[in-house]
Amino acid sequence: RADVLARPGVPHVVRFRISTADRGWRHLEEVATNLLDDPTVGGVVVNTRDITERRRHEHELLAQARRDPLTGLPNRRLFHELLDSALERAREAHTDVGVVFIDLDRFKLVNDSLGHHVGDALLVEAAARLRDSVRSGDVVARLGGDEFVVMCEGLDAVDELAARVLAAFRLPFRIGAGEVYTTASVGVALARPDADRTELLRDADAAMYAAKARGRNRSAVFDGGLVEAARERLAIESGLRRALEHRELELHWQPIVADGRAPVGVEALLRWHHPERGLLAPESFLDVAEDTGLIIGIGGWAVREACERWAAITRAGEVPPLDLHVNLSVRQLVAPGTAELVAQVLRDTGLDPARLRFEITESALLAGHDAHVELGLIRALGVRLSLDDFGTGYSSLTRLRELDIDMIKIDRSFVAGVDDDPDDVAIVAAIVELARVMRLDVVAEGVETPRQAEALLALGCHRTQGFLHAPPLPLDAVRSWIAGRSGSVEPVPH
């Protein structure tokens, strides 16, 4: 009251709470104003109002500002506050803090192919699995998109947690009436004595990208070299964004042969003439292109370039009519307009559609309705479909029939031991028999030795591709290679 009297005309606000008969609390706000000098009042005016509901709304808004609205997990802001506090406690107590960074593999594909409602449902279920995977004192947060992070205290707990997270994502996610498969890439970082929050999160993020680069569905622990790897990945992304404009991309061509000699087709394979690193194979940059969506533009360029080049030399009689194999990524399939692009390219180039084979991976079989519709439209153009890297994904016979696949390509991992490993022999034999029953062509990839070629022929696989015959070659070189075998070129039936 002294403050009110000392400052005439200035409202003085006091907030307090009172206990109610039902043992609850009501929050009140009292505003007192000294109007003793006001001749019309001549006293102190006090207004008191109940602000309980306002306080409740304020608390709700504050909570919402610190929580992810989709999953209910702490958001980036709250996690940063909690991590700062944990690091301060760790410095005082000389204990350890670990951060586990989790990114869902190929989540953009789920969103693009099945819709954002399925993606949101997947994120909610992923958050629930992560909560079930941690200890009671650990903190799970969603940083945004498909990025989650866990903070835990104790060195042993970090390693155990990473293993539990990977295990949690091995089972399919039930979304509505269907199932969605996704895995996680996990990065682990431990706080150094002088580390701050920014450095710790950067280290965990770099470790996560290392896990992705090593094949996804695994964890990696941060070491100093990963910072440089993260910088390199960023540099690759930046370079890819200008590669098309600067005409740094080109195609190399690898023959596919029958019975060890007769060319029956070629596969167009992407190469990048990097201005500083020289000629790069796809494994150096395709993952980045897929993750960033740059593959859509790059892949569209590759389709047109391959068809234009091959149609031109076929029309000129420089090579006989052979099948042209072109890779089509899942991101291209779920992007609208891919079938229209193919139709336009066929019109512009005059390439016989029956000579064009698009190679798709097994993940395309799981890409959802939109991708299947796009594949159907492409198939209706007369183009044929080949399933690449067969045996390494989630193929089902039903989906093979639904998509009207014409060819399967046996993954090189099985071909490597086909001359001496009984397991690989059995797998290849089963795939060849499956192809025969389903009336599909079959090609073995990665053939490097005569013994492998002989073993494949004995198993009934007559078409092969690999360094035994020829590596991927520039167009002039593959044209000469085919011409050198002109006497044994096998006409390829439509």
C-alpha cells in the first residue's frame, strides 16, 4: 500500500492466489490507484478480478510453444533448454551427456507417394516407439520434419539406446489398414568437457549422416572426421544444384550380352564431371540427389539424353536395334508428369518404345498408389519395366504381376559367389526358376570372371552384365565395342 500512496494516479498491480473451499486455487489480480488528490474521488480505488481462466490459457499457450503439436514431444526450443541444463549439471558433477540423433530413412518418399496424412501418422507412431525405447529420465524430442533426438546421461546408456532405437524400427508400421516400412539412421555424440549445445547437436547430426552414407538402417558414433564428411555432403549438394546448368553430367553405357558374347542391350549410367574431383560414379552423389529431390531434374535429363543419343545412332545404322535400359528413381515416379515426359521424349526422338526399358528398384513396389499409376501410364506407352537389384528389397509376386514387370536383374551381391558359394548358387537358381515360371527375362549384374559367367549359364541365366564384358563406356567407345562384335549381335525381340 505504501507504493500506491507514494505514486498518486499510477495504477499498482498485485497478483496473488487464494485457497477455495474445495481445496483448489483461484488466481486474482488487484489494481490499486491513489486518487486522493482527485476531488471527484478523494480516495484509493481498488479493482480485483478473477484471472484463473486467463492464467490457465497462458500456461496452455506456453506449453504449446514448447511442444510439438503433432507428437506431443518437446520441440526444438524446449529440447535446447533441457540440453543446456543437462550440460551444466554434467560440468558441475563431471558426468556425461549423450545425444542420439534419429532421422527416418526415405521419409520423403512416404510423404510423396502415400500422402502427408500417412506421413503424419507414421511420425506419431515413430514418436511412440521412441518413447518406449528410452529410460524414464531420458528426453525424446522432435526437432522438425522426420528428425528426432534423444538426450540421455551416462556413456553406457547411449550405446544401448542406439541399439534399441534401430530395433524399434525393424517391424512395419501399421497405418490404417496397411503397413509402411521405414528404417532409421542414428547418429551418436558424447559431450566433450567444454562442449556447448550447438557443437553437440552438430556432432550428432554429422554422425547420423555418416550412418546414412554407410547404407542407412544403422548407427554411427561421432569422430572428428565426420565434420569434414558433413561439409563434403553439403558441397556435393551445392555442386549438384549447378551440375545440370553447367553441363557437368553425362552418360556412360554398359553392354548387356547373351551367352557371353552377343550384345542385346545397353544400360545408360549417370556420371558427373566434377570440376574439382574429376569423373564421379553415381554412388558418390545419388544419395544426396535422392534426399534433396534433385534427382527429379537430373533423372528427367538422363531419360531425354539417353533416348536422344541412342535413337540417333540407331537411326544412323551405327549400332543394331538393341534394348536401351534407363534407371528411373522412385522420387521420379511419385513426381507428377513423369509419364508425360516419357511420352514427349518418345515423340521427339522417334525411339521405338518396345526398345526402351526402365529399370526401377524394389522400393518402387512399395511406393504407393501414385507411383503405380505413373508406372501404368508409362507401361501403356509400350515401354517395358525391369526390376533392378532383385532380391535385396521387399518384392512380392503379387506386386510383380500388378506392375507387369518384364525383366528382373539379379543383384551383384548374389552373383559374386555364384561360382563357389552354395547359398548364392541356390538363390540365383531360385530367381532364374521364378523368372522362367513368370515368363520374365533375367539378367545377372556384376559379372567379373569367366567362372561366374559359366556358372550363371549352367543355372539357365543367359544374359549378363559386368566388367567381364565391358565397363561403362562413353558413347563412342561403346559404339566401337558393339561394332567389334557385329557378327554376334543377337536381334532382341520386341
